[in-house]
Amino acid sequence: MPRLLGVDIPNDKKTVISLTYLYGVGHQVARDLCVKAGISQEKPARELTDQELGMLNTLLERDYVVEGPLRRQMSQSINRLRDIKCYRGIRHRVGLPVRGQRTRTNARTRKGPRKTVAGKKGVKDLR
């Protein structure tokens, strides 16, 4: 398995698809990398030479923010929002949707599984 930036990329897939296994590399960036490095996009990742892997590695480190530095940058941005206690920071802290989605229904991914609350006592029980 070829390694780029400390991540194993799949052998059997095309180079373009294999590059998307890196955090922060999507389809467009993967295509751009292949063009800049002069590598065929259809070539399986196992057929990449050490020279081609080195070229991809230097291009990624020089021109793009990916993997560890990108994760660090994202967490610092979220922590900054939390620290200044803006609306988005509060939503991140509480674990609710940040970008204006509704929460009355849906939003289960952010809110987690349902927490059932006991029902109110009926009028008959008060007598």
C-alpha cells in the first residue's frame, strides 16, 4: 500500500480515487494533483513509483493544507468561536446544528438519540 502523509491509500483503486482517502482532498483537488504531477488518473495506486509518490507528497505539503494541519486548523477555528461565545460557538458547545437547520424535527445526528421525558400528570391524578 502506498503511503502519503502518513496515510495508507488503497492499492486497487484508481489514483484519483485513492487520493481522496486523504483528509481534505476531494475529487477536484485529486484531479489537479494528478495533472500537476503528470500522473495518469486511471493508473492504479499500486503502480505508482517512488518518484511519483514523492512528487505527490511535495505538492500536497507545499500547495495544500491537508490531514493533521487541516484538522488542527478546523479545531482552532471552532475553539475560537466557543471562546468568544458567539452564536455559532454556543451551538457548537451545546451540540446543536450550527448553520440554521431546524431542530423541532430532524437534527438527530447532532442531538443524539432521543431522551424520553416523563409525561405530565393528568388532571384526574391531582384530585
